[in-house]
Amino acid sequence: MSFRGSKDTLNQPDNGIFLKEVELMAKFDPVMKQHVSRVENGAGSHVHYLGKTIQNELIDSISSKIIEHI
């Protein structure tokens, strides 16, 4: 399963691990649930930190930390 899927939309079958984790957290965390709800409904800010840019930045940050510890 890819970190980033072929879809960049929540609640889609091929949206990858990152958005699946966000969806899972939204089931158990009220703050994440509220954020996901706002994103899905298009309410509030257009900045939601769930897109491909933040996913790529997260991958870069994690890989840098791993390389530091090797």
C-alpha cells in the first residue's frame, strides 16, 4: 500500500496510507474528526494540510531523521 495513493480525497478506496490514517484518527479523536468534517464540507480555510505537498514534506522529514540515526 502506498503512502500516497492515486486519489487525494478523503474516504476514497485508493487514497493511500496517509489519508487512511487521517480517517482512522478522525474516528477516535474529536479534534481530527472536526477537522476532517470541515475539509469534507469545504468549510473554513482552504488550508487543510492533507494534500500531496504536506505528504511529501512529511516523507522528506522522516527520511532525514532516519538517515541521521543510521
